[in-house]
Amino acid sequence: MAYPDDSPILTDGVVTLRPYAMDDVEACVQQCADPDTVAFTTVPVPYGREDAITWITKTVPQGWADGTSLEFAVEAERGDGVRGFAGGITLRPRDDGIADIGFAVHPAARGRGVARRAVTLIVDWGFAERGVELVEWHAFVGNWASRRAVWHCGFSFDGRVDKFLPQRGERRDAWLGSLRATDTREPKANWLVAPVLETERLRLRPMADADAARNFDLLSDERSVHFGGRVPGVRQQRDPLATITRAREQMATGNMINWTIADRETDRFVGHIQLFDLGGLDDTEVKPGYSIHADSRGRGYLTESLRALAEWTFRPVAEGGFGKRRITISTAGTNKASRHAAEQAGFTHVVTHPSAFPIGDDFDDEVLYQLINPSWPGRPAPEEVD
């Protein structure tokens, strides 16, 4: 295929995929020298004008000539008020009906939906015009912008593989996803976002990279290991930042909502709280898990957090809440701190299961606490007392 004469122009009226031009050189250099592009792609470092010129005049035409890498420049309105080069995207087809995609967005065009529009354009073209049956997506773990873009387009998340993708002489962990020609373009899972909840002393907020060291300390703490040692997030931790990435992955797949419990004045990490079992047989029930950092225990932080969490969990969805009916806490019979916090937050002990809570290589009694939404639709009103 002759390039650029025979390469198509694809557009949805907002974003256009077109051949590269020499006018794109400066913007290519800006994009490829950007720290996020350097971190999450394999562009040469440092990247200069000659690299961009070689890319546009040699690498891209060769990919079209042999059909192995079908590169497009992305054109869109940018945040700097310019409509022009906004990134690059490629479809790499194979002979077996499978292709993979890669893309990067110019810093001035990020946060405007450019990537998801470009992905939609190229995969629809690949399915309709290039005989592609399945498109694969790979990205370095931590490239949330890329993951969010393909999630919007209906890609499934198929897991992560350690040391999978090469980058400048080393191999890095990667996420994998896919989209079939027969798939819908709606997200395949809920991408959950932790709302900010505030109390008199605390702020429950999304977990941040800055929380990594203290969260790692918390998970490594003797008490945390004792009462949660069979929980994967405790047992499989590798490094501080990985604990934050894992929490975000749980939210991106719709499995859990994770909050940092932070001091309201200083924003210092004092603990972690989460809701899980969100897709159980009874989707009106949720279960919390929680732990307080060793240097912040004994101050009532957990009770305060549970009260805030319960208020949001029971609040109707239309009013910005989660709209659930019941919260159930499962803890070890000997976990006095957990039980005390649950009781102080208004939870009622409903049952004890003997030798049912795993601790290390042994078992403790499992105690269940429950809190019911008093305003749940259809719940009988309390009887009036004369």
C-alpha cells in the first residue's frame, strides 16, 4: 500500500485519524519527550527532531508498505486552543485475524476523550476493512490513562502478566485486554470511584501514591498479618506502590471500593477501609474490611470511619450514595478492636460461627455484625408506642 496516498482518513467529526505530515514534527517531539510518554512507551530517550523525521519519513511508510504497522496521526482540538496533531495510534494486524493497538496522546490534548475516540475509530475500521476479528491491548501496569480509554470502548480486562513487555533493556509487568468484532462498545465492568467522605477529624478519600509507604507498613504490621494473613492483599504484597496499584485495579474491575482514611487537617494516612462482595447473590448487601495504622490506633478512628461509610452506603443513589440495604462485618472473635469499633458504630452482633475465621494456619471463631438501612424502601415503619 502506497503511503500516504492510499491510507484512509477516519473521522467521527471530533477526532480525525490521518497520515502523518512533516508539519507534525515539532508536536511529535513534544509528545515523545513528555515524561508520561517516556514512562509508558518505548520511544527513544532522548527524543529529538531527527527521531521524529525518521519516524514520519521512514518508519511509518515502511509499516504501511509491509502491512505490519498501520500508523495514523491523531488530529483534534487541543487544550492549548490549537486544532492539529494530538497524538498517534497504530493497528498491528497479523495473519490470524488478530491485531493489537498502541496509542499515545499529546500532553495538550489529554483529558479530552481523544484517546477513546481514536481507539473506536481504528478498531471499527480494522473490523470492517482489514478483516480483523479480535484486537488485543497491552499496556505497562500503571498506565491508567490507556486502560481507561480502552475500558470506555468496551475492551475486557484479561489480567496482568509479570515481566511481559520489553522497554529499553528490561521487561515490565503488563495489563492485557481484548475486544472482539462482535462485542458491544459499552464498558464490560463498573469502574468504581471512591467518593470523598468527611467526618469531624477524618477524610475518607481515594488512595494516592503518597500513601504507599504507610499502607505497606500497615499491611506488614503484626496485627494486620495475624488477622488478615490469608487475604491476598496482605499475603501477596511485593512493594509499597504495588499495594496502591492493587487497590486501584480492584476498583477498575468493579470488585471493591477502597479508601484511604486520612487525617482531615494534614491528609496523613491513618488507615484503610474498603467495601467488597459488591456483586454477590444479594446485591443489596456489602461487606467492609478495614485496618488502622499502628501509630493511629486507640483514637476511635475506625468507629468514626465506619459511621461515615454506613451513612454513604445507605444514602440513596439519587442523592449521591450507594443505596444499599445491609452492611455485614465479618471478623475474628478475638479481634477486640474490630468488634469494639463495630459495636460503637451501631452494628449488632447477629451470629458466631465456631472455628470459621482463618488466622495463620489455624482458625478462630467468626463473628458477624450487621447494620440495616432504616430507610430501605419497603421496610416496615416502626410501630408507634402509646
